[in-house]
Amino acid sequence: MEQIETTRTAGLRLNRLYKSFGGLAVLKDINLDIESGEFVVFVGPSGCGKSTLLRLIAGLEEVTARDVFIGSKDVTERDPSERGIAMVFQTYALYPHMSVAENMGFGLKAAKRSKQEVERKVRAAAEVLQLSQYLDRRPSQLSGGQRQRVAIGRAIVRDPEVFLFDEPLSNLDAELRVEMRIEIARLHRELGNTMIYVTHDQTEAMTLADKIVVLRNGEIEQVGPPALLYDDPDNTFVAGFIGSPK
Ligand code: ADP
Ligand code: MG
């Protein structure tokens, strides 16, 4: 089947999600609606369940109970490859012996897409990410920021409805983090996809998010636009993450 070339995007509904590992409840009754095209940022202390929640949306982790909807489809039982999502991780291992173009196209090639389609999609993603002149280089010949762009390119070529980012910038130095944050904001404006983004960085949360979700101990503590959480946090815990104490 031919892929649609225009961007696909979909909203998400998390309906009473629970997740436990053995006896340990890690996510408890997560209910959340995310609109198509929205940029949603999850923040919360280490161990509160942020990565587990993303992995669960991606299908890399099975839910203990209830549903994950992407658009109108219940994807709870679907394979990661059938969910219309792509995930970008903090550690984004690139294949050192492959060129930038090969790294970006690898997943599509493995999925038996035609050579022409792979090349077309890689070129388009490279254009968006300002990597066109680096397509023949090896990862070792790129800067850290460019490497992270290649990792994002791998996600873009898959044409996902929803992008998931798990602390994608936390391995970069401060200057690069700022540069890549601006880059990700631009990508969101250009692509218009739904993006779900986990970070420890308050500036990233405040500047990128349409909506911030504060997680605490596997539960949603508060949800709202950055300005609302900043000006009117429900409690000192939220204030501690987002800004001004109450
Ligand atoms: P965060 O990303 O917010 O730091 P995680 O989602 O990685 O938190 O982890 C939440 C909790 O779930 C932690 O207590 C962690 O130890 C536990 N956990 C995560 N993955 C597993 C696993 N595969 N098996 C057992 N416990 C896990
Ligand atoms: Mg994590």
C-alpha cells in the first residue's frame, strides 16, 4: 500500500491505564486525552513512571489493564509497528558502519519498502532536519546535535501519527540542548504531528508544551497549559516542577 505523503496525525486517549511489575504498581489509573497535533510534555521525579507510560503507548510494554486509543482505534492489543507511533530515546544508538542515509532508512528497508520509497522519505526527512548535505557521512563524522537529528530522522521517515520522545536531549551539553529544543519546536510547527515528550528540564517543558502533565508516583498530579501550572499550581509538588511556589 502506498504511504500518504502528507503528514498523518491523530489524538490519543489513555483510558484508566494501570501497569504493575510483579507486585509493584507503577502507573495507577491514568486517564488522559491528547488532541491531534498537540505537544504534550510529561514531567515528574525519577521513577514516577514516565518512561513506562511512553513504552506502554508505544506498545513496548503491555498494559496491565484498560485501553490505549490512537485516533479512534483501540491499539491496546496491537503491535508497536501497527500503532502509527515512532519513539526517540535518550540513547539513540546509530549504526557506526552505515551512512546517515542508511541509518535513517534502515527501518523502512527492513520493512521491505521499495528502494525508491526509502530514498524519497530519507531525502524529505533530511531536508526538514537540515541534514541533506550529510547523507553520505558516517555518524562519527557528525556533531552530537546532528546525530540526534539522524535519530529523529529515523522516526520521521516512518510517517508516524504520534511522536514519542523520552528525554531526547538529556545527553547533550547545555548549548546543544537549547539548539535542539528550538529544532524540535520548529519540527512540531512544520509537521503538525501529535508529540509526547518526557523531560527533566523545566525550560523545555515551559517552551515546548501546549499542555504539561505532572506525574507523581504513577498518578497524574495536574494537567494544564504551562502558564496555568506556573501561575496557579495545585500544590507545592507541582510548583516545584514548574516554577513559582504557591
Ligand atoms: P521514569 O521514567 O519516570 O524515571 P520508569 O517508568 O522508568 O520511571 O520507572 C517507573 C518504576 O517502574 C520504577 O520504580 C522502575 O524501577 C519500575 N520499572 C520500570 N521498568 C521495569 C521493569 N521492566 N521491571 C520492573 N520494574 C520496572
Ligand atoms: Mg525515564
